[in-house]
Amino acid sequence: MKKIIILSWLLLAIPIFSLTIYYNGSLFAIKKQEKSSKETETQKQELKTEKEISPTVLAAKDTPNNPSPASSSINSETQTAIPEFQPSPIIQAPPRPITPLPTPETKVVYLNIHGLGNYQVDLEENDTAFTVLLRASQKNNFSISYQNYNSLGAFVKCIANICQDKDHYWAFYYNGKYSIIGASSLKVYHNDSTAWKLKSD
């Protein structure tokens, strides 16, 4: 009888014990799953918070006072990559040949005097045939004797001590033609020719 009671009790106890272990195991698994899901949710929340904060933190880290390690490494790599500046040698250009400036053409008037010869006189501003004759006499050391008339201007009487007389006079020619204009009134230009000839009446 005792054995039957013990056997009956065991038959009842084993299923109850098994159910208890199963229940406790399921409860432990559920709690573990809840804890795992809470941890996952917490991690997600932390990641979200980090994402929101990270731009500000990165901006603060990348300021000039607090350069980020990445930028520092980039700068150091850039600095090492740039070659050291070497000044190029100074190359002097060969000297240019000096080209002389063209000299302005000298303007002249040609003068022929009967009995003396030919002269070339440098032309000056507002020269007349008479001023050319005077300048030629000063440069070539021959004398000029003349008389001024109000209406006719200067009238040449002697050239190189060859003077007019009752039979001869000094006639003035301009560019090969006898001039009806007095020498002191006739303006001359570059390459003009003047001549004084002792003519007889």
C-alpha cells in the first residue's frame, strides 16, 4: 500500500515538476527576450541621439582651434607631398643691339654767287633769300654791303668787295629764274636754290 501511494505521488509529482520547469524556462526566455528588445531599443535611441549630436560635435572638432585628427593627417600628408620650393636660376637676356635713332634730315638752301662759287646753307625758320646770303657770308668770311629801302627791302650793293657801278648790278635769281621779288621779302624752303649774278645794263 505504501508503495502504491509513493508510486501514485511520483506519477503526480513528475508532470507537475516538468510543467513547473517548462513554465519557468518559458518565463525566463520571455524575460530574456524582453530584456534583449529593451537593450536593442536603448541602442537605437542612443544611435539616434549620436546622429543628432554628431554634426555639432564634428563642426566643433573641425574648427581651426580643434582640428580633427583626420584633417591633421591629411595636412601632414599634403605637406609631405608638396616638394620643397627651389628658386629657378635667373637667366639674363642677351643685350639688345642699340639701334641709333634716325637723325632728322638737315634742311638746306643752295647758294651760287658769281665769281665766288657754290655754297650750301643750313635752313632756319623763317629764312629769306637775303638772310641765307648774310649767314653764308659770316660762315665763309666774305663781306656783304646793302641798303634798306622801305618799299623794296634790302638792296645788295657789294658781295665780297665786288660792287655795283653805273654799268653793273647784282641780280637775284630764285630756283633758276630771275626774281621780281626782293631777296629780303622772298621766303625760302628746303632744297631751294638762290643765285646772285653781276649783270650789266
